Amino acid sequence: MKKLLTLLVFTVVATATLSLTACGTTVTEVEQAELNQGWYYGYEASPKTGTPEDWIWLEDESAGKSKWIEPPVTEMLDY
């Protein structure tokens, strides 16, 4: 019975992991280079882990490249 339960738990976890990856909801860690430049491309619903709390999400429908961005960087952008 214990082996069956272990196998069931493993199957559920593996299935959930595959589902999240297939849906594109895998969250990655923000890289130091992205922090240094002050922005990275990303979706509003899934900011990268480690994104500073003061960063804002900017939607760019015309280019289709929405970004998470550090507020002072927005002053330099040509939106």
C-alpha cells in the first residue's frame, strides 16, 4: 500500500509539473544582468522570481514585447 501511495504522489507531482511547463507558467529567476539593465521582457501574470517589488509592468501592444521595468528606467524610454 505504501509503494502504491508513493507512486501515486510521484505521478501527481510529475503531471502537475508537466502541465505548468506546457502552459508556459514556469517562473524563472530574474538574472543579475536583467537587474543591472533595469528591465526584462515578460508577461504581467508571471513576473520572474526575485523581481524587485517597485518594478512595474509595461504593456507594448504594438511591438508585442511587454516588459517588467525599474521605475527610473521608464523616464528614459521612448514609449
